[in-house]
Amino acid sequence: MSSTEFRKDLFADERDDTLKEIGKPTIRQDILGHVTGRTKYFDDHLFDGLLHMRAVRSPHHHARIRRIDTEAAARMPGVRRVVTAKDVPVNLNTLLSLINFGRDDEPLCAHDKVRFLGETVAWIIADTEREARDAVAQVRVDYEPLPHVLDVEEALKPDAPVVNEVYPNNTFDYHGKYDHQKLRFGDVNAAFARADHVIEAEYQMSPIEQAPIETCGAIAAPEQNGRFVCHTNTQALFFSLGTTAKLLDTPSSRLHFIGGTAGGGFGGKVDSIVEPTAVLGAMLTGRPVKFAWDRYEEMQVGAPRGGERWRIKDGVMRDGTIIAREFTGFFDSGAYMRLSPYAIIKGTGHLPGPYSIPNVASNVYCVVANRTPATAMRGFGITAVDFSIECHMDRVAEAVGMNPIELRILNAYRDGDMKAHRRKAKNTALIECCQVAAGKAGWSISADAMAQSSLRGGGLGERGAIPETATDEEGRIGERRAGRTRDTAPSRQPTGRVPAGHAGQAVTAAPVQNPDMEIEIERIGHRIAAQQGAAPAPRAPQPPAGQPTPPRAAPPAAAPQSSYAPPPSPQATAPTYQQPPAPTPPPAPTPPTPPAASEPYKPEQPFSRGVNRPGTSRFLSGTRRR
Amino acid sequence: MAIHKGRGFACINYPIGMNLGGDPAQALVHSTPDGKFMVALSAIDLGQGMKSVTRQIASETLGVPVEDVYVDTADSDTGPHDMGSFASRGTHRVGNAVIRASAEARKQMLEAAAEELEVNASDLDTDGKGNIHVKGAPSRSITVADTAMAAQFKQGRTLAGRGIFLIPPSDADAETGEMTPVTCFAHAALVIDLEVDDETGDVEVKEINSAYEVGRALNPKLVEQQLIGGAWMGVSHALYETTEPQYPKRDHGPQDFNTYLMPGPGQIVPHNIAVLERPAEDAPFGGKGPGEMCANPVLPAVANAIYNAVGIRCDRLPITPEKILRGLRANGGARPQQVR
């Protein structure tokens, strides 16, 4: 049926295939636990007196909350506590505030108004989940429905309702200046004017559920000394811990988060909503509290992969060379920002896809509407635009009458090509992937296309240069809402020029803090661009495992191998993998002789984890505690 | 009424690691008294194999058997900081942190062994089977277990290491979008063969042939699992899934797996994969992390194959039978792509 082959023949000279453990199909450390049902997930931690928390959710897309009447709910059987927004110490956050990105825009619990169908307006904590659900149904909320907007482009219109007052223009504010993220490289308008074909189309990605088998959930319980333990299936332990500390206004030292094993994530377990909610419940009741989404909540309230709309316009020459590509993108962020504005920057850095195109422009909008907030999902920021780009490539191939694989190879980026985000491509392999996939499928491509290589021809002339770039200042924050800007596509009337060659410094990894933390260069198993020529000096702290030399110093299209600076080799054209000279470490200081010890401790058998207690049920995979 | 065969192509690249950096990962490694190594992390294993790949990385870097390494994650009281498992950062960021922590622990281990063997630590090497020997003189050796014992009980030395890996945060330019988005990219190309039934609008994907370039397959089985599972997800995204069938209207949203459509086990498509490995220079042993990118090329390749089969451009996902039947009606029937 299916088959997998490892093409060790390709790029063999850049790789050392004699590593001892890396590259081996070692069985997973945790797989026996998974397949025998012994692995502990968050919900396998058992607590006596566990309480259950359920959310009261908005039935409206957009409504003002006039009043919440919880009296009847509080009198329901088994109810321990009704929780509302006023119980949340700091009820405003944005996920990426942990890395200083964006403004706080989202409450854990709505208080003044609800902004999407299903938003939390209160919680019930009860002895059983059934009792919590019954009490949720008894909470009376007096709503004043407000006009709502669901479509991203409708939300950009001047008369659209303001969804989230923190972003009153219904867009994320980029760099304190624009209502979108720009990408400008060369001059697309000039290129469209001389192109043989201009090909335009619009693509729409649907919202998609991450659909893990295990829904988002957490159990929190008081520990000693005023601490709280939280068992969670988060995808980001310290994201969830930091978010909880902020929302609940508590030092992070009071929080003990335990996770590490999730029943699927795919991006849907980053948002850190269940963790602060469960810990809040434990703080308010002094009891263990579980808060977990049911399948409906996972699918309709939990954040999906957001819808994305992309318009692409290509300028193409008769021979299939793409000379210009323009994007207009709309990210459907939902009512709150979460991770979408960041994904747009990721997506912008990805444009124009894996191709060498000399003129590229893009405007991408992060749009707020009365919709379930979107979040990460496998391929975040990339999946939808790749769908759009690759469907568009097929349109281009048809327009110029070319084999679609040959069209990709013709336009593919190669080592040393300048990318639209103004950094040189390196370590590319698109052409080889195209050739191998075509071969496997028996889809014949020309001998010329088969002869191409990612290693050759990149960075030559225009391909490696940063062109003079047309810029504009359209789409300043607030202009669209004021009716002064309508067009969403990159400007047709550029007002500025950035000179050719303009680029800043590439950012590379922080150096190791201690040379002992650096693996020996001959043990990393692949070639790196580091110190060729001169013998490696004493290994002072320096970029790890071979950071590329700063781009400024990159040789201008001299070597076809471009960004790789192979170790000196007799063969000038085809460098082969060589063991670099071993570094000479400083002489090891002679340690003082330790006092003679009696026979040191030595276990008779290797350590094994865990104990089997007689009398314990083999089917009880939990920690029972009070 | 007929079945139409179609073939579509797509190729992609994928950025590895959190865009624009600023996402550190840390690791701590220490030896038990008898020379087994514990790796403490806060990374999350979502099923992608985080624990296993970091275990193998630690084993390779330390130079000890993989059975002697155990990964413990994620307890915020004992595991050092890590941003999380997303943005294709697990293998790249955490893997690099584990290399650094293991390298430091190895350095301590070799120094302890050097003292026992009365040689210079730089003259020592490991055999990956639990022994440390003098380079070129395999008989002059000591076991890792004896080294750990001596280090702890005779020399008063820990065999431990710390590691952190950080791409410092940077920004995108407001005017040009200039940025250093990530430090390496994975690649893929893929051919879909499928059939479209012009009576029912049903699409059946028959075969996938693909090439994925992953830097280095740190564990070939984990790579294979990701690629086969990812292709399944790609087919599902292309043809079945959405939480909002009437997007942007929110009506008729599925609430469970009875109404949220996905292909079943019987619809897993035969998939012939070629794995290419071009190591990335700042990735752990060159490995880029194949998990996130592998569904991406499937979506457009399916759309392109449907156009090839019946001449309908389906630019709005998912490509449901309804959309195909409406397209056929608008086109006056199937119009297979002529030449290409």
C-alpha cells in the first residue's frame, strides 16, 4: 500500500550518516504506555471531592450584558459557587503579552458585552458535572443584542460595528502605524505593466477544528503553602502558567503545572483558557476543580484554524517566468487577537512562497469580527497561503501552456537567491523535491528540468540582489474607518522609494553562555559554514554549531554553493563532507585527589521507575489524594 | 455519467521555529549514581514524539546508549522553561537546548573518566554502548556507570548540564516587511491521483506520491508517521473538514464527530514517500521537524487534480460534492483539462 524510501544519495556530501543513535528507528519512550492504556493524561489524576466547573455561554454574536441573575442557579442542588467576571482578579489579557506582542484585549469572562457566539459570561462549580450543567441552564442573563459583523471584509467597512473596543478599527495595529502588515520588494506595478500575462484569483480557507481526541481540560487543586497544582493537557506549559499567573494576579511560584502528555493538540491547546479557569475555581472553593470542554465546546467555542481569504495577482512572461506577485490577505481572527497577528507576520515572511520572484508586494489584514477567536493549527499562517499559491501556480502553468512541475522548477528558489524579506535563501531543496516526486509518480518532465539543482544558479545577478523598492503609506491606522482609504490591495500609486540593496542584519541564535555547552563540531554530523581557512582558535563562546556568517559578508554570487562555505577541499566544485579539524580544548585542570572512599554505593540492578504495590488495582491509573 | 481521473501537483517550503525568534527553550541533564541520564524539560509530547526525539538527541550527544536516557517532561517545578510545542519549534529549539545540556554533561563525564584513567579528557571518546575509552586504544576504558559512581562518590563531581537555545527576538519592518523570519526551511512536493464522479460529485483520492525534505530524519519511523498522518489530514482538509459549512455564516456548525466530517480508516490513501535530507546548519543534527508542514501540499494538489479531472477550479475549501456538482452544472458538464 504505502511505502517510504530514504534518498540517502541526495545531498550525501553534506551529511555524515555514521551517527550512533540519530537516524535510528528507536521505539518511542512512551508508546507502550499509550497502547496499553497506562499513560496518565490530565484526567487520570483522581481527587477526592473533585468539583466540576461549567461555563454559561453567550447565545448572541454580539450583545451588551445588562444584568446577570444567578440567584436561581445558586440554589440548584450541588452548586458550590457561581463565578462571574468580578471574581477574575485581572480580567484582561492577550496571549502574546508574555513576549510583549499586542495589547490586552480579551477577558477570561465577559462582563460588559459578549463578542461571539459561545463566549463565557459566568461559571458554575458543582459537585457533579450533571449538577453544574443543570445550574448553568438556570443562569438568567439580560442581553441587549447589538448589530454584528461576521465577514472579514464587511468588518473593514466604515459603518461596520466596532467589535472589540481595544481595536476600534476592527484590525490589528501594525507597528503603531498601519492597519495591515506590508511587504514591499521591487516594484510590482511596473512589472505588471510589462508582463505578458497578468493572472488574478481569490482563494478561501475554511475554519477548521484541530479535532484532538482529548478535548482541552485541566484539573486544579490546592497544594500546601498556598500553592495550586494544575494538571493540564496544554501544548505550552509555561504559556499556560504565565497566563494563569497574570489573570489571577498571583506569583508564578504559587503555581505548579504538570502536563507533558496530550491526547492530540494540533495547535488547539495553546490558548490557555482552561488552566486559569480551573485554578480560579480551586482558589475560590479551596477544593479540587476540573474544567474541561465537551465536544461541542471544542468544536464551536474553542478556537479553530481561522478562515483566511487571499487574493493573488501574478505578472508572468511567455516563457513562464514570474516577474511579479502581489497578495492581499485577510485573516479571520475572530473577536480577539490571540495568535493571529503574529501568524500574519509569519505568513508575510513566507511570501511569495518557495520561488525566486524579483517583485513582490503584500498587504495582510488581521481582522476582528463577531466570530469565535481563531488560533494556531498545524501550518498556522502558512497552510492557507500555500493552498492559494499552489492553486495559482496551476493557473499560471495553464495560461502559459507549461507542465506545472517544470513551471515550479523554472521559478524555484535556490541557494543564494534573495528572498522578499531581504535575506538570502540557503539550504534549499525545492527543485530536488519536485524532481523526486515527479519521478515517483511517473510524471515525465523535461531533461532540462531534471538537470536543475538547488545548489546551482542561485544568487546570480538580479536573483541575489535587493531591488529598488516602491513604497507607500496607504492604510494608516483609522483611515479606513474614516472612509479615506478603500482599496485593500497594495497601492497602485507608490509614493516612496527604498534604494536597491537596503537590508539590515540577519538575526541568528544567541551564542552559548559557556563553551562546554557546545557540541564538538565533528560530532554534529553535517557541514557548517563556520570558521573555514584558519584553524579553529580556542573555542571561545561563539555562535552555536555554526551560525552563518553575517549576510553583509556573504560572497557576492561568486561561489555557486553560495551561503555554504565548505571546508577547504581539493575538489573546488563539489565539496564533500569532511571531518573538520578537532578543536584543541584548554588543558584540563588536574582535579584534587578525592579522599579515599570506602566501597561506593552500587545498586545491584539498574534503576527502574515506579513501583508495583500489591493490592493496588492495575486499572487505577491515578493519584488518589485528599 | 462517468468517473474522471485527474492528477495534480503542488510543492511547498515551511519555516521551522517560531517566526522572528524570542522563543527560548531550556533543558537540564543529570546523571543518576550509576550513570543513567535524566533529561528534564517542559516540552510537551502531543504524540509527535517529543520525548523520543529529545531522548535520541541526548543519547547521541552524551555518547551513551539510548536505553540509559530517560526524558521527564513537563513539571513546572522541575523542568526548566520552554515556550511550548507549536510553530515547528520542538525539534529545532528544544533539540538544540538538549544538545547543549548534554554536551556540558558529557564534558563533565569525560573529565571524571579522565581522572579515573589518568589521561587527558581530550583523549577520550565514547563508544555509544556505555563505555569511555582512550582514542585509538579501546582497551583502556571505563564504563559510564563506573565513571558516574566515581564522579559522585569519589570525586564529588556532578555529571550534569544546562542548555538553552534562543533566537533573539526581532521585528518586521513596517514599510517593507524586512525580517529574519526563521533560520531554516523544510520542503515538499507531491502528486495526487484521484477520481471524480460527475454524477455524485464524490472525489476519491487514489494515490499520493511525494518527496519531503526534512533536514535529517532524526528518527525515520517518527518521520514516516508524521508524513502519512499529515497527508491524511491534508486530504481531510481539502475535501471534508470545516466548523462552518456556510462560512462566514455560523449556522449548521458541527458539534461532534457525527457531523464534523473526516475520512475514515478505510480512506487512508496509499502514499509513496521519498524522504530527502539536507541538514540545516543550526538545526539539531540538521533535523528540521517534518510535522507541521506535511499536510500543506496536499490541499492544493487535490484542488489541482480536480481541475485536471473535470475542469472546475475549486478555490473555496472544503471541496464538497455540492461544490463540484454546482461547478459541473455551471460548466455544462465535465471538461477535463486538455493539455499540460
